[in-house]
Amino acid sequence: MIEKLNQIAPPRLALPGDPVGLQVGDPAHDVRKALLALDLTAAVLERAVAEKVNLIVCHHPLLFKPVQAVTSDTALGKKLYTLIKCRIDFFAMHTNFDVAPRGLNDALAEFIGLEETKPLQITQREVLYKLAVFVPESHEQVVRLAMHEAGAGVIGEYTHCSFRTPGIGAFKPSESAKPFTGNVEKLEDVKELRVEVLVPERYKDAVVEAMKKAHPYEEVAYDLYELSNEGLSYGIGRVGDLETPATVEVIVEKMKKSLGMTAKDYVRLRGSTQKKIKRVAICSGSGGSLLAEVLNSSAELFITGEIKYHEELSAGESGLIVAAFGHDHTEKIFGVILKERLESEFAGVEKDDVEFILA
């Protein structure tokens, strides 16, 4: 289960110093029921115990600072004590879920129909590798497809990309060798193909393992080297364009409805509500620190959870309209998004064995 969660929002995408991942529990624990929530409140933990949940996944981490003691006479200590006593694991998906593709910020952008979105602030660029392996002609397709299935050969909107060149491989097996072709202590020349594929860093180990497993040779000859080419860019926030310009009022009401907010829920607005907007920037939670990036993005409207007074004032003086929906309102959809991802991507693998419930 932990592996599945890390595939959705890899820990490497978290911002520096952000404690994500398994914070309490056993990585090998057999999960049967998982509770998904924004925060581990006392009420959430009480429900988890009552419903015999053995994994809680929250957006906000439980442990931000080192803990000196775990006792039941403090709020944090009581939660930790209960988790351990009831054998309930706790897992946090924080800024890595904000940054991850199809994560929190992508969902917010989708709610109002933003197109051609990109991160407001790049926080990480993926390293790319070139894997070149020498394969006998008879097994070229088997090895190539194994590497593709493991994640190699994706360039933009194209998959199964590779390049092949023919050549002659030479080798002399020792007496202890068990060669796929040829004879021991005899120099052999074999028609081979050099197969080259592009490999993102996150799939590097899996691709190499898959290649070796599919390869018929006892000793596999291959080259793996880092490229200067830039891979995918990951980052905080999103900026994009609406297909058809709409007024701030219409955009705000659409976002409120998507977030499940009621008419009584307050949205702090600075700027004209009747101005028609084309380009919108979004950041879940606290987005004030991205104000410079928002202004540089040419966005006309900035949607976030919360923003400090002076940041809001500066935005208004720069002609930027700001809509602050409340920190929790922009993040409380965490459980819904994660539940949909788990049930759609791992149907038949996890869904039949694990029950996912929302707090």
C-alpha cells in the first residue's frame, strides 16, 4: 500500500524540510481499511479506532518537529500513543501531493477549466538517462518491450520510443560460463542490435531490472549514462488560461461549488468581481509566498487558500485580483481526490482488498 501511495505522490517531490511519508507504523503492515483526511484531529482518530482502520492518510503531517516524549497527557502524545497502541499506521502526503501531476493543484485548475497549465514555481527538474543495451537479434523485441513496460521510451505524447543499430558482438566464454550462444573457450562473433531508450530517473532501477530479466545473456552488456536533456518539470501552484474569458464572480462561484462551499462560506476578494478574466493562477493552502511568480506569469486573477494582508495589498497595487477561499477549503478535497486515484488506478489490485473511507 505504501508503494502505491508513493507512486501517486513520490516523496522526492516534497519541498525541502517537509516531512512526508510513513510517520508512524510498519512499512510491511497489511492494510485492510484506510481512512483519508485533511488532518489527524481527535475526531478523525476516534473514528479510525471505532471503525478498526489500520491506516490513516492525511494531507498535513502529524510530526513536524522532533518529539521528546510520547505520553497520553498531551494532545500530540495522546494521538501517537493511540496510533501505536491500536496498530494504526499514519502516512502524510503534503507538498508532494501539491506538486504531483493530478494532485491537489491540478484538481483546483481543472475545477474552473484551466488549459495548458504549468507550475507557478519550478521546484524540481527530472534527470534523464540513456540506456543502451546490446541484444541478439532473436531477443531484441522481448527486451525492448520489457523496458517500455517498466517506464522507458516516453518522449512527450509518444510512448515506446527507441532506436536500434545493428552490429557484431564478440566474446569468449570461460570454462565456468554458461553462454546463451557459442561455446566455452572459443571466440564468438554474434549479430546483435544496440537498443537505445530514454529513461526518467524515477524508472531507472525498474527499467534496468526489467531489461536484465528479459535478456537471454548470462552477462548483459549495457551502458547507462546521465543526459543534459531536461526532463519533466515539477513545481508548486498552477497557471493557465480559460477557454472562454469569464468574470471573477463566475469563476469564484464555480470554484466554491467544486469545493463544496456553501453560500455562507466567505471568500476574501480584492479587486473587481465583474472584470472578465482569461489567465488564472492557483495555489492551494498558503500562496502568498508565490506572489512574485504570479505577477511574472501575467495572471489576472490569483486563487489561493490564504494570503497575508501586506501580500494582498501589494497584489492589488500591481493590478492583480486575489480570491482567498480559506486554507482548509482549498485542501479539504484531498481525501476525495486520493480516493478516486486509488480506486481507479489500482482497481483489481488494491480495491478488492482495501476499503477506502473519507473522514
